[in-house]
Amino acid sequence: MKSVVICGSRRFKPEIRKFATTLKKLGVTVYEPHLHSGQKEWEKLSDQYKKFTALGLTHDHIYKIRMADVVYLFNKGGYSGVSTSIEVGAALALGKPIYARAQVKDITVTNFIHAVASPFKLLKLLKSLKKLRL
């Protein structure tokens, strides 16, 4: 079975978790974003530690993109933030197939990302992938 890394905004945390859980139940290896929402803890950090933490999370997720066979962009309503844009750039540079929940409107990447709304449709695509572009 193929593996998937999910990229998406923290604002969709419950939905991303549900999507990932469904894929896991279907036998897919899923790499998820951390999506930590501890605002009180974050506010206690110095600016230096905030930068260090954000950098570590970015590197961690790009590592997950490297490990996964396929990238899934959880862009409900077409929304993806700055971090997700960085992750899409990394996926493109690594030649990973990219699928998204909603159609991507950014003209620079539209030809590289295909809309797939449900975990079941994504699983069907994963099963059909013979050779990955790596």
C-alpha cells in the first residue's frame, strides 16, 4: 500500500484528523501534520524559541513529504496557508504526486494538483498508481 502525507491548515484540525483516521482504517500509512493548538504555551515562548520551533516543525513536515509516496492537500474551500504553500513547493521539487480536497486556483501549480474529495477516492487512486514519479 502507498503512503500519504497530509498538508493543511490548523483551522481544519478536526477534519484532517478524521480524514487521516479513515485512511489508516483502510490500511494506508499516513503522515500527519502536528497541528498543535496550544496558544498559551506558544505565547510563553521567547521570539527566539518561536522561530526555532517553527523551523523544526517545517523541517519535520518536509521530511514526512520525502517519506510519503503521495501528498494530499487538505484545502477545504480552496484555502491553504503560507506553510502549506511551502509544503506544496517541496512536494513539487521532490516530484511527488499531489492530490487536493478542493480545486487549487493558483495558476502556477494547477496542472500539478488534482482534486480528490474523499479518502475512499484517494485510496482508489493509490491502488491504481503503478510507478511513482520520484
